[in-house]
Amino acid sequence: MVRRCIVNIMINIDILWFVVRWSAAARIKYQCIHS
């Protein structure tokens, strides 16, 4: 089983992680699907 999380907003994973690590308050809604 591989868990894949897709961000609702079309942005690079690097940017997403950067934002999350830089500011925890700036969390983006993401959907995790079990494949």
C-alpha cells in the first residue's frame, strides 16, 4: 500500500515543504489517498 498525498493547490513539493517548515501556521489542505 502506497500513500500518496496530493496538494489541493498546484505547487511543487519543495515549496510546500518549505512553507510548512518555515511557518507551521501556513498549512495547506492536502488529500491523502490509499493506493
